[in-house]
Amino acid sequence: MSEPGTGRVGLPLRLNFNVWLAIGMIVFGVAVWLLIPSQVDEPPTMFGQPAPGMSPALFPQMAAAGFVIVGVLYLIWSAKIAVVNGFASLPRSAYLNIGVVLITMIAYVVLLRPLGYAIASSLTALAITLYYGSRNIFGIVIVGIIAPLAIYFLFTRYLSVSLPPFPWSSL
């Protein structure tokens, strides 16, 4: 397809939500790839020899490469389509809901270390369920209290995964 008046051939680029999402995926993949050396430690060498087996950086590198590859393919595909902006028709309450959940998730990350996984998760789940209007006490107790405690004990006791402990003990 040639551009009018220039005789040059080019891809018609339509900046839509999909294009921006694809660019975001590419940027995210590149950022993860660049952060891997500073965030993933290699196992220590024994007698001057590297540890046998796969490098711990392999799976993060595969995920980062996957984000870049899928982002590039998505960019190529999405630049060719015309998309109606669905966000324009959303009510203001939808943006408020997104903002409340985003602020709650940021508070969760901040509270995770000082309060521990179970308490921070309980408070976050309770806050979100109450904000969205749940009044079923049984459901609130299961989602807000029992589920985070069960996940904590399952992961720490049976799967040997380290989660931030309770602040008052090392259960």
C-alpha cells in the first residue's frame, strides 16, 4: 500500500488501545530482561566449576523473550485494525473502582512485610469485598480470613515456599 502523494510503501499505523498494549508488552519484556542480572543470583561455584543444571535466569529470560515476541506479533496485528474506543463509554464509577483497587493493591504491597502475608492478604481481601458491596458474612469470612490463612499454611508448611510471616512469631 503506497502513501498518497509520496509513492512510498508503508504500513498504515493506527494508534489504538491494542497498539499501546503491544508496545507496553515489548517494553515490559525488555525491562525484565535487563533486570534479570541484578535480580536473579547464580548459584555459587564449587571448586571453581559452575553448578550443574539450568541457570536460575533461564525461566525469567524465557518469559521476557515471550513478552517481546508476543508484543511484536501483537503490534503488527493490532496496527492494521480499526478499533472503537470502549473506554470512552465507561461510566466514571468504573474508573473509581479501578482506582480503589489500585490503591488497595499498593497498600497491600506496603503492608506485606510489616504485617505478614496472612494479615495483609486478609485486610486486602476484606477491604475489596466490602467496597464492592458484599454483605454475605459467610463469604466474607471465607475469602477474607480462611483463604489467606489456608494459603499461608499450605505454602509455608507443605510446599516449603517462604512467605512473609506473622509479625509476632515465626509460625
